Amino acid sequence: MHVLGIETSCDETSVAIYSADRGLLAHEIYSQAKSHAAYGGVVPELASRDHVRKLLPMIDAALSEADLERPDAIAYTAGPGLIGALLVGGAVARGLALGWDIPALPVHHMEAHLLAPLLEDEAPQFPFVALLVSGGHSMLVDVQDLGRYEVLGETRDDAAGEAFDKVAKLLGLGYPGGPAIARAAEQGRAGTYEFPRPMMNRPGFEFSFSGLKTAVLVQVRELEKAGDLDDQQVADIARAFEDAVVDTLCGKSLRALEETGRQRLVVAGGVGANRKLRETLKDAVSRSGARVYYPRPAFCTDNAAMVAYAGSLRLEAGERAPDSGVGARARWPLESLVPAVAG
Ligand code: KG4
Ligand code: ZN
């Protein structure tokens, strides 16, 4: 079965074709970063317009790349995300499905993120703990099986990616902030500045990144009293901030492995592309005797390969797609999902 995946939840327009027998046959990602850069963040209306402009030509291109006239099913991100952006992908999916007389399955964006590492050759088996860190979410999830998810802890305020974006803006590093901070941090000297490790001293698995962002702001304001920050100061602050986020994510992930007794940690979502986080977690997790799995960076940030894959797993497991309606949802709790059920 060839599944066409459509991802339009935020500022990436992406389409992919996945087959359970033949793997990933086509994958296209159009990043809208340039459209939003001038505003320092995603402008929802601009995102919807770009999806409208890009989606159909990208689907055409993916079908030719896979040498297919039409897929056997469509899987589209129905939430959580920007409602206008989701509606574009959902309406296109539903329209094509009607025309082609094939099913269109709504997919949960965060489920797709946490299943993304399974696309790789060295895929983890269920069960595992997933650290989901993106622009909109930061959570630790106990993944028992497809559709059986227990959220162990979430952020109380900003998501990790959001903190990267806000701190980058504060430092004048532009948007998207994650890669910009990571680049600057490479030139930074460890320990020049110290920022708090939020929630590390508290039990449990909750995160909080808003206070960390404020600590960076206070430090920047203090330094600015003596004039504009130079490149080395920016790099040192970026380094101290990245170290604080990485330490916190790493500490809570190890705690989650210990308390659940799981042997596998999966890291997913845009912040999972961060090299420092990947290296630090790999060392720390292997020292604890467990193993960490990452999707390649292109499968960490928003992409349709993970959506086509999640849809394919559910359809192959017998899930029946709804006959009508787009079902877009700006909010959609991960824990409300259930295993694939024939309707
Ligand atoms: O998963 P994603 O592409 O979109 C959402 O679903 O939110 O995640 C985007 C987030 C952004 O906040 C971006 O700054 C962050 O992931 N990000 C990174 C890196 N690459 C992307 N954060 C830290 N280091 C990176 N290399
Ligand atoms: Zn995402």
C-alpha cells in the first residue's frame, strides 16, 4: 500500500510517499523560514498561504518521483498545530481522497514525531521512552505500543524549541533560533556564564523553560549596560543557554528511563536535531546501559515522511479512515489516542 503523507501543521510544507514493502519512495520539504524571518516567528496567515501555493505542485512532484499515478491512501496531519495551516493540508487531502476514491486518515503530529525513529534501519522496538522536543511541545512519553502513550511529564510554560527561538531573537541571531543558537554556541566558551537548570531539583518529569529565558534576558541587559554585545559574548551566552537546556533534557530523560525501567530512549522533534543534545544523550544513556535512538535530522524537524509512516502503520493495523470531514484540531492531547481500531 502506497501512502501519500501531507504535513502542513506549521511552517514546513511537506509531502512524502511511503510503502510498507518498499519504504520511502519520495519526500519533499519546503521550509517557509524565509517568509517568516522578517517577523521573528511564524505568522499563521502567511503559513497558510504558502501551504496553498506549494502543496499541489509538491504532491505532483512526489507522485512522479515515486512513479505513481495515484496513492492507495492519504495520511495528513490533522493536529495539533496552526488551525489555518492544518485546514489547508486537510482540505487538500480530503479533496484528493474523494476524487481518487481512496481513504484519507487524520494523523496526530506528535505521534508522527515519536514514531519517526522507526523509519530508520536501526529502529527501536516497542516499548520505549520518547523525549519529544519541538517548537510547540516538550514532553517525556512512555510509549508502550502503537497508540498506547502515557505522558510522563510536559513543560509548564515554554517548549524547548520555543526557548531556543526566543533566546535567539534576544541575541539578534534570527529565526529559526535553534540552528542559529547551535552555530553560535560552537564558538562559545563553556562556563563563562551560568544559567539555571530548571526543575532539575524537583522530582518528576516536568520541564519549565520560561525562567531560563528570563535568566538569559537579565544577563543580556546587564552586559548591555557596557555597550552592545560582541560576537564572543553572544557565543558564550548561546553556549551557556544550550548547555543548560541539554543538561535539563538529559537529566530528566535518564530519570524517566530509570523510573520506567525501559531500555530504549527515542528522541524526536525539531530540538532533537541539536548536535550537542544528541552527543550528550548518547554518552549518558549508554553509560546507564540503555540505548538511544534518533531519527536523522531531516526526520526530526517537521516532515511528511513521519506522517506517511504513522498513517501507514495505522492503516496496515486495520484502522479505518473517516468517510468525510477534515477533523483539524489546534489542540489534541496525545494521551487521547487509542491503538488502531477497525471502525
Ligand atoms: O518539530 P519542529 O520542526 O516543529 C514543531 O512541531 O514545532 O520543531 C521546530 C523547533 C524550532 O523551535 C527550532 O528552533 C528547533 O525545533 N530546532 C532546533 C534545532 N533545529 C531546530 N533547536 C535546537 N537545535 C537545533 N539544531
Ligand atoms: Zn513538529
